[in-house]
Amino acid sequence: MYAPHWVAATNQEASLDRRTFLFTSAGVLAGGLVPGFALANIPKTFAWDLEAPLTGREAFVGWMVANRGEDATFLGERWDRYSVMLANKDLWDKRNEEAFLFTPREEFVLKQNLGRAYEHAFLDIGYGVTISGPHAVGRMTSSLDVKLGEKVLEIGTGSGYQSAYLSHLTDKVWTIEIIKALAERTRGIYDALIARGYTEFKAIASKNADGYYGWEEAAPFDKIIVTCGIDHIPPPLLQQLKPGGAMVIPIGPPGAQHVLKVLKTQGSDGAITVARSDIYNGKVVPFVPFTKLEGDAVKGTHNM
């Protein structure tokens, strides 16, 4: 059975001729966890048939306050960002719309950035990393077309916002973070939210490890999402992707990546084919690149 708990892991030793990923995705508080913003324990826990009304801001906020116990101010900001994301075509189907609207982004940002939780911008989350803007998260996740029951691997946990979003699409989510303190803090955020009634986050298995190598013990995966820039597709990740599976990954030189959807197929003769397409239709999307890990010291900065 799928075991949704944090798994401790030591970083694999980096070889001299290889770069190592440093990945993150959501938000962390430098001096401790962000306090909860639910008005109380959640009145109605998440279920796959649970749907918030999409008829308008007032209906959505009222339903979420009554059924999820969340703060009306943040809910209003979430709806406003959702409306802009729809207009910008960053949410591609109803399942992703609901996943965005059910994920409390305010739980994954620094306290000083609470007023900016639903802005378009990337925000600092400590450890020299950022939480990606909701538009990037929405488009990258939408392009994967995650189905219920599919196994999804995220490379770069950060504070957990990306995996929290994914847990509203499937009940099988694995996520890797290379910075140990960040991995531990984020697991604490998940567990605190689970205790308050966000039972969907039980679907998230997390560990501290080198994301370049993926999660071999849990492979193969139906979908993989990579959340920082690199100049090549890591072979271990491609190997751990199922035939017929998809990966989203920013590829290119530092600061000038293209976000690619990678499809892996296997022919009747067993030959593997990899096809790439650009989810932004050629637009350059800058991601801070991964850097090398030197001993126990993290050098440089990275996104997501």
C-alpha cells in the first residue's frame, strides 16, 4: 500500500563531472512554520466528488468558509487570481481549476508575504529560494493532465505548494527536496495541515535526497514535474517515467529556459521515443538554475 509519510534519506555523493539539482517549489518561513489560517478544523474534509461552486466570487467564498473553514479575505484573493489565470489560459480544465481553488496558497508563504500570497510574482521563501507564481504552477500542472490514481513525482518540494496542488488531482504524490532543513520544515507544514483536516495531504510522500536521481524505489511514474532550470533532461528521470507518461521540465541556459512537455512512448518493437513540445509556444520563461552541491553547503539559488 502507498505509504504517505516522510522518508529520511541521505544525499547521494555528487560525482565530479555531474551537476546536482537543487529543487524547491513552495513556501517556507525562515523562523518557523506559518501559522494556520483556517477559522477552525475543517468542517468538510476533501473528497474526490467535493466541488466548490464556480458561479462567482461570492458563492465560492461563502461555500469555502462554510465547508472548509478558511479565511474569507484569502479566499477572495484566490478567486481573483483564479479569474486572471482563466483569462490567461493557465488552467486548462475543470479538475485543475478545482485543484487550484482548493489549495490554500497562504499556508505556504512567509509571514511577511501573506499580503502577496496570490500575486503573479515569484516570492522569497527563505533558503535562497522562491515560491513560483500561481500562473506557472497552474500551466505546468495543467499540461501534465494528471488523472486520479496516477503516480506523480515532483522534483523540488520547497514548502510544498506544488505537491499540495497535485494532491487534489491524484492520491499518489512523491516529492524530493535536496535541502534537508527545508524538507523537514515542509513535512512539518503538511503534517500540521493534515492534523487540521486537510486529509488530502496524506497522499504526499516526501524525502530529503538528490532529485537528479529521482525516486527509484517508487518508480515508475506516470507523470514527473521538475521545478527549476537545467540544460538537459536527467537520464534517471526519463528512465523512471513510464512509457506513455509525461514530464514537464524547464530546459535551457541559465535564465532563458523553455518549459517543455516531454512525452515518452514505446513502439511495438520496444523502441523508446521521446517527443518534446513547448507549453508556452516558444516564450522564454526564466528559471533560476540548479547549482552544484559542495559538501554540506548549498551554493547559489533556485526556483519553485
